[in-house]
Amino acid sequence: MKPVHCLSLLAFQALCVAAGQHEHPHSTVFNPHRALWKRQEAAFPPTLDQNEAILANSFDNASLETWSYYYTHGLHLAGTNKTIAQWTADRWNEFGFSAKLVEYYTYLNYPVSHSLSATFPNGSTWTASLREDPLPEDDVTNYPNSVPTFHGYSFSGDAEAEYVYVGRGQQVDFERLKALGVPLEGKIALSRYGGPFRGLKVKNAQENGLIGVVIFTDTADDGNVTEANGYAPYPHGPARNPTSVQRGSVEYLSTHPGDPTTPGYPSHFDSPRTDPSLVTPQIPSLPISWKDAQPLIQALDGYGTSGTTVNRTNWVGKLNATYSTGPAPGTTISLSNVVREETTWIWDTIGIINGTHEDEVIIIGNHRDAWVVGGAADPNSGSAVLVELAKAFGALLKTGWKPRRTIVLASWDAEEYALLGSTEWVEEYIPWLSKAAVAYLNVDVAVSGPDPELAASPELHEIATEVLKKIVYPYRGYNNLTLYDVWYGLTEGEVEVLGSGSDYTAFIHNGIGSLDFGAGGGPTDPIYHYHSNYDTFHWISTFGDPGFVAHKAIGQYVTLLAYHLANDPIIPFNVENYGVQLTLYLETLADDIASANATVDLSPLESAVATFNASAAALTELINTASTEQEISFVNAKLRDFGRGFVSQGGLPTREFYKHVAFAPGLDTGYAPTTWPGITEAVAAGNFTLANIWVQKSAKAVEVAAGILTP
Ligand SMILES: *[C@@H]1O[C@H](CO)[C@@H](O)[C@H](O)[C@H]1NC(C)=O
Ligand SMILES: *[C@@H]1O[C@H](CO)[C@@H](O)[C@H](O)[C@H]1NC(C)=O
Ligand SMILES: *[C@@H]1O[C@H](CO)[C@@H](O)[C@H](O)[C@H]1NC(C)=O
Ligand SMILES: *[C@@H]1O[C@H](CO)[C@@H](O)[C@H](O)[C@H]1NC(C)=O
Ligand SMILES: *[C@@H]1O[C@H](CO)[C@@H](O)[C@H](O)[C@H]1NC(C)=O
Ligand SMILES: *[C@@H]1O[C@H](CO)[C@@H](O)[C@H](O)[C@H]1NC(C)=O
Ligand SMILES: *[C@@H]1O[C@H](CO)[C@@H](O)[C@H](O)[C@H]1NC(C)=O
Ligand SMILES: *[C@@H]1O[C@H](CO)[C@@H](O)[C@H](O)[C@H]1NC(C)=O
Ligand SMILES: *[C@@H]1O[C@H](CO)[C@@H](O)[C@H](O)[C@H]1NC(C)=O
Ligand SMILES: *[C@@H]1O[C@H](CO)[C@@H](O)[C@H](O)[C@H]1NC(C)=O
Ligand SMILES: *[C@@H]1O[C@H](CO)[C@@H](O)[C@H](O)[C@H]1NC(C)=O
Ligand SMILES: [Zn+2]
């Protein structure tokens, strides 16, 4: 998974859209003037030093295509394919990493059968296909072992009832329905995809007394590239295939990532197990296509409150219907979802190059499991990039080079169910990681379109943007741009805040600075069929990234970034920027407090951030003068360790797993971040007592971080 673009700094009103939804956080289109104005800062083409050139020149789009082809022509749903994990280890070993499999014994579920039908008052019945059409043009869509459309961690069961349309299924949507007097108890929810993580839609429905959930894809999320605008659907054109379905997990990601049966500790064969039912839905759910959704949403026309009167953002979509709430008396849905629960092995591939300083470690990871046989963008564009990255470091090793820091490569399994492979691994190795980890770099969907997207913790912003300037990026017909130019032309230079939805989560919430990078589609790009059987090699080589040129540039970027983090004598962190960002988050929080008329005194937190600023300034001075190995090791230890301070005060309210006091996924968003989450969410909930407690806790955490940083 990896499905959102988010405008940071908006706290509980975070503006986010799901991947493939063709909206950009800051501007919808690339602005070449902005890009070229910034160009004054850097030469083109960029100049690389000798090691950088060896790494970058090792990247080859033909090899990337080969790796992509391999990963996307066999079932690799979580826990089903040890061969592909071993193949990954074999490639990394060939190139010079020392790689092996690390296995965990985890609770998962797999689809068995499903059905969905509607019965109308006149007695007629309509049955949903629940199936994505196999396409003669796309070999993989015809595989007999294609994964049926289902929700990971969904509840096995049947439901039959009248149904109501609930928009994107956030808590505010259900509040609006209640205010309108729409009956919810005992009904089935029909919800749009987009906005919050899908598991939270099901959770919210369950908490409001509904007994089943059907979630559909709406073409309103497809930007301009729709059949209505004259584009042919896949495989004949870039528009959405009408039968495409978004699979995905419905676990409660915003509170409990990892194996639901082993919270806080690794899943070994003999690990004690807890009941997963508190963090997984207890009502059945199914995902459907827009084609299957159209008759269901249409049947509500004229019943309940019409969509325009409901008057909520993203309520009315682009299907031919009024998006009325319903229920339509006598019109019922009957759904059945049968899944098989299994506790079974998953396989992470872990590869290592020892550095000369083994107490400083950087980790680069990508998940390998996919919801479908293909998974060409999610996640195997990233998997192909990591093989090529291993090859590039191999080329450098051949020159006799050895990194200063240890480099760990990770290919995670079972990310899609709830970040299992990375979370269990972090839970197992946290005693080592909390002493040695410098940073974690995540690549999930490396490429699903051409527009680069960067999210990172603040100490990484500067190095992350500097390395963007080193990469030539063939983009929309321009041949004279760097990745930085394009990124700046899209975002005006704002690095996004990390929420959740991919494998950086366990790292950042254990105080390890993290970064997430990849490229997605804009409003005029081919539709990315997220978690669909059409996320295939044929799609990515025809529409997503013809020529694998974006794969190459993204791979070069991650490789050079990893190189600098692993090899620069002083860890290239800008800690003063942490103070800048924390202050920006404070301004957002002050606005939230003002608009909620809350009585919350932020001065302890302001003063903690000022203390942090002073420590950061003092360390920066030392960084600028450090020259002996002893001085360098001293500042590196500070840079490596200070982030642990932000997680020193225990977990956030109601969610022990999430510990970082400055950012976390929103409780009711799952993907999108909330800044100062302990305080912001207490203010949003109207509990100012709790908000004040979290001002104190957040301030203490910032002070602990400052204390570690102080030279
Ligand atoms: C495992 O995945 C690989 C790569 O996609 C594929 O070649 C192989 O057939 C898969 N194995 C099974 C049992 O599906
Ligand atoms: C019954 O009602 C449904 C929904 O309004 C409609 O699509 C269908 O054509 C009707 N069937 C008959 C036989 O009238
Ligand atoms: C999308 O289409 C609308 C109307 O068809 C047009 O006004 C708009 O400029 C298009 N957007 C882009 C980015 O092409
Ligand atoms: C919808 O809500 C907005 C503000 O929330 C209001 O300005 C507008 O008049 C409302 N529209 C309708 C049709 O009620
Ligand atoms: C939309 O549905 C109405 C009836 O519900 C129908 O008359 C109309 O032709 C449909 N429009 C399109 C574009 O399919
Ligand atoms: C890396 O170092 C560790 C600990 O010092 C050692 O156990 C391991 O064998 C080394 N690995 C390689 C590939 O050299
Ligand atoms: C880059 O190329 C575009 C068109 O291809 C051209 O308009 C622009 O002037 C070029 N910019 C630079 C800095 O070379
Ligand atoms: C690699 O990229 C070049 C252009 O940069 C293109 O001509 C070639 O077809 C690409 N190769 C593959 C295998 O996609
Ligand atoms: C805050 O107070 C103002 C003025 O008293 C009032 O208009 C507004 O509705 C209040 N907002 C909230 C969220 O209570
Ligand atoms: C922290 O320092 C930054 C500049 O480095 C400044 O923008 C910010 O206002 C300072 N914050 C506080 C709370 O002093
Ligand atoms: C507010 O938070 C405090 C501290 O956690 C808790 O004791 C109290 O019950 C909460 N109040 C409400 C109304 O939830
Ligand atoms: Zn993914």
C-alpha cells in the first residue's frame, strides 16, 4: 500500500487523496516556470563525483524491466511464495550483499468465496460480478491463480439488509447521516473508496451499528482521464477498466500495525497470541468496481437525502446517480464473505554490507508481497529498484570501497495486511536498532506515474532535496530537468509529513528518522489501477512507465541518497530544520486550538522547542568544526540517537504502538498525518484536559531529544 498524497501542516483537517486519485497536494500540474526559476541554483547536467557516477551509471532500464517482469509473473500474496523471497536473496548475494531470509509466523486470512446481490421491491434480483475481466492483451490477468476480490483481515460472514450510502465513511460522514435522521442500525453501508484507510470505513460502520460494508471505486477519483472525457479504458487506453476492483486490508491501521495477534513483540512459532478481534472488523465487507456499484447507488436515487443536500466534500461522485443516502424501502443487499484464517510463515529478505563503523546502520526497504499476481507498481516497481540498487553497490564494492556505515537491505513480506514483515522485524531487532540505526529509507510504489513525491522526517529534508538535484529526469517531453526541478515544479519544495500506509511506520515510531519516496500520476496521466488485477507488467510497460525511465531515475535517487547517508563522514542530517518544522506544527496547532475555543496552554511546548533549537544550533556549530575521528564519532552518535527522544513518553492515547509525539497517522485517516497528534486529536475530541496532559508529555519528549543532541 502507499496510497495518499497529503498536504501536511493541516492537522485534523488534513487534505488527502488516495493514490491514483490524480490530485496533487499543492498544484495539480507541473509548472515549468517554477522549475526553471529554481534551476538557477544548480547546474545541468548535474556533476557527480567518482563514486556517485559508478552508482548512477550502473542503473540500466533493461535490467529493471527484467526484474520487474520476474516479480510480476507469479502469485506473491503475503505468506504464499518463499521462492520469490529466496530469488531476491540470491540476486542481492550475487551483487555482494550478504542476504538471507528471516521468517515470522503470523496470523493472516485468505479468500474462499464471496457473493453480492440486491433485491428490489418489485421482486427482481441483481447479482454483482465481483470479478475483474481477464484481458487477452494482458497475460497475467488470465492466470488461474488470480487473487479474488476481497479485503485482507475481513470478517467471515453474511449480511442481508437495506443499505445506505455513507460517502467516504469517516466519522464525520456518519455524524452527518445521524444529523439528517438516516437510519443506520442494522443497515449495510455502501461507501466510496478514497480519503481514510479502508479499515477505518469498516470500523466506523461497525461502531454505528451497521452490519456489513460494500466499498466501491468512483471514477470521480480519476481526474480527467475518464471514459466520459473520451479516453478508452485499459487495455485499449489510459482510462480505468470499468471492472477494476481495489483489494486491500481492513485492519485498524491507525491503532495497531503488525501481526494483530502479537502486539509489541515478534511473531515466532511459539509466541503467545492475543485475540485479533479488537483490531479487525467483526462485520463482513467486500470491495467492488464502479460498474458493479452503479446499479446499487442508482437504486437509492430519490430516497433519503440527496447528495447535494447532504452537502459534504467528496460525497457526490461521477457515477450516474444522485448519491442519495437511502435507504430505499424494500431494496436490500445480500452479501457473503468467506475467508480462511491461517497462522502461517512469512519471509523477509535481509541483506547486509558491513560498514567500517558497525554501530551506525542505515536500512533501505521495500515490501514484496502484492494483492495480485502482478503488483507491477505496488510494490514491485520498488522491488525492481532494490535489485538494481544492490547491483550498483556491488559495482562500487568491486572498486575496493567499503561503506563507513553498515547498509541493510530489506524486502518485506505481508506489508499489505498491516505492515507485518517490517513491524515484526523491528519488534525483534529493536534492542540493536535503537542503539545503531541512523535512518530508514522506504520505497513502496517506486513508480505508478511520473510525478515524484517525497515525505520524510525533518532531519532528512535537506539531504533528500540535495540528492534530487543530482538526478536527470526525463519528464513529459522535457530532457533538461532534474528530479529536483520536477519535484519543485509540483510542490514548491514542501516535503510531506509521514503518516502511515507503508513500512516506515515501525521505524519512525521507534524514533528512527525515515523517508518515503516514489512517483505517482497527475490528473492527466493514465489511471493507476491500485490493488487491482490490472496492476501488471503490461500496464506499467505500456502506460505507467514505458521504457522504465522513471524506475531508473527513482532508483538512482534512492541509491545516491543511501550512499550519502551510509558514507558521508558526518551523517548528513540538518537538525536545525527539526526545530523549524516543529515550530510550523505548533503554529497549526495554535490555529486548531483557537478555532475550537479550547483552553490549552502551549507555552511548555514552545519553550521545549526553543530548547531544542538551542541544542541543534550548538551541535551544528560542532558539526561545522569537527575534524578528528573522535569528534566525528561524537557528533555522529548524537545525530544517530537524538530521534529516540521523540518516542520517550510512551504511546499516544488509545494507541500504544504509535509513539512519535510530533507526527502520526490521524486516528480517523489511517494514511494522512496529524502533527502533535496527542494534543491535536484531544482538541478535536473536545478533551482539553487530555490536550494539556499531552502538551506536557510532548514537551518532555522534545526536551529528551534536545538533551541527547546537546554537545
Ligand atoms: C512465486 O513468484 C515468482 C515470481 O513472481 C514466480 O515465478 C513463481 O511462479 C511464484 N510461485 C508460485 C508458487 O506461484
Ligand atoms: C425492478 O426494479 C429495478 C430497480 O429499480 C429495475 O432495475 C428493474 O428493471 C425492475 N424489474 C422489473 C421486472 O420491473
Ligand atoms: C481537465 O478537464 C477540464 C475540462 O474538461 C479542463 O478544464 C482542465 O483544464 C483539464 N485539466 C487538465 C490538467 O488538463
Ligand atoms: C453547503 O455548505 C456550505 C458551507 O458548509 C454552505 O455555504 C452551502 O450553502 C451549503 N450548500 C447547500 C446546498 O446547502
Ligand atoms: C443516467 O441514468 C438515467 C436514468 O436513471 C438515464 O436516463 C440516463 O440516460 C443515464 N445517463 C447516462 C450518461 O448513462
Ligand atoms: C558483519 O559483521 C558482523 C558482526 O561484526 C558479523 O557477524 C558478520 O559476519 C559480518 N557480515 C559480513 C557479511 O561480513
Ligand atoms: C528546457 O527545455 C525546454 C523545452 O524543451 C525549453 O523551453 C527550456 O528553455 C529549456 N530550459 C533550459 C534551462 O535549458
Ligand atoms: C531504455 O530507455 C531507452 C531510452 O532512454 C529506450 O530507448 C529503451 O527502449 C529502453 N529500454 C527498455 C528495455 O525499456
Ligand atoms: C468559538 O466561539 C465563537 C465565538 O464565541 C463561536 O462563534 C464558535 O462557534 C465557537 N466554536 C466552537 C468550535 O465552539
Ligand atoms: C526554532 O528555530 C527556528 C529557526 O531555526 C525558528 O524558525 C523557530 O521559530 C524557532 N522556534 C522556537 C519555538 O523558538
Ligand atoms: C479526557 O481525558 C482524560 C485523561 O485521559 C480522561 O480521564 C477523561 O475521561 C477524558 N474525558 C472525556 C470526556 O473523555
Ligand atoms: Zn505497497
